Amino acid sequence: MKSMKPALMGTLKISHIPQMGFLQNPKSHNLERRSTVTCGLRGGTRKPLWKSRVLSTEAIQAVHSLKLANSNSKLNHVFSTRLSRLLKADLLDTLAELQRQNEIQLALKVFEFVRNEVWYKPDISLYCDMIQLLGKNRMIEMAQQLFTELENDGLKPNTRAFTEMIGAYLQVGMIEKAMETYERLKASGCSPDKLTFTILIRNLENAGKEELVAVLKKDCIEYLEYPERFLEDVQQKHSKRR
């Protein structure tokens, strides 16, 4: 039987997230000419979440209720009557499903709700998932803010966190910032992985940055097992996409 958790909606304002200010003036970094960023190992159509794991009835109902709420008062009601009663696993599944459906604003609100739960402990994977979602939607300022927030939350960025920020920068054509983040990744003691190199090499090749690509290929020798095989695989798949 589910235990009743104290509703936090009295202190959490759904129309405004004070810690991060995400929903005051959400901005996406819109460019006149949009480029497609290849995320390599994450490529392909994502399967519905319920086909990879079973969502509970409560989580499914929570997602539907959130999407149907068309005003702040209704949204507050959903948070206080449904989300406040969800078990931890169901609440996290609700957040993951909103991310899968690209429901950005709802995902941000649920993410902040999760962070206010009594059981919450700073979790790097939750931050990475949100940065990935924001980057995919070209919301670079929010992604940067959330990356800073994870450090303020006592977390140390890992390889995936840096890689998600690199992908976010490339999504809006900020190559210099992407490379700065890559260098920061290495300086932090983390090691770039196959996803890091795949995202960088493919997108820098698309941008005609051959010198940077050459540097990255040299780094592959230092950081990856069987770098020649990896680079050959990247090149073959990249050629097919052209």
C-alpha cells in the first residue's frame, strides 16, 4: 500500500522554479540555419518506454493528467493529488516518460518536484537526462544553467554530463564552446568515451573542421581500446549518412 507523502505544492510554485528560473522566460537558441547534430551511439528511433519497461498504471495516469492540465491551477491540482502520492519509482518513471515524449516544460516541472521530495539525493543521471533533453531542443541557456546547478548540488560532472553539454553546444553551432567543454572533460580527470568522440568527430567533419578532427582522432588512440576499429566504424557509418 502506498504511503501518503506530504504535498509540497504549497512551497513549490509550478509556474516558476526559483532554484533555476527555467520557466520564467524559456528561450531556445534559434538559428536561421539549423544543422542536424548526429548523436552517434544514440541514433535511431527511440522505442516507447513502456515497451522497454512496464509503466505502472499510476505513472501512466500521472503523465496523462499532466498533459491534460491546461492551466496552472489544474496543474497544481495534479501535482498535489497525483504526483505527491506516487512511489519514488513511479515518479521517476513519470519524469522519464515526459522526457521521452519531449514534453519539455512538464519534464522541467516534474524534475524540480523530484528535487524537492524528502527522499531525493543529488543524482547525476537525472541531470544528464535533462541536459540531453534541453540540448536536443536547442535550449542552450537552460542546459548551461542546469550544468552549473548540478555542481551547486554537490555533484561532480562525469563523462556523460560533459558529453551532453558538448552535444548541446554542437546543436546550436557553438563549436568553440564544445571544444572548451571537451578540454574541461579531460582536465577534470574524466575520460572521453566512444559517444564523446562519435558526436564530436561526426559533427566537426560536417562543419569542415578537419584540424580539430585530426586532434580528436589522435586522442582516440590515448583513450580508447582498439581506436583504429572504432574510427573505421565511425567513418563507415558517417559515409552512409551522407
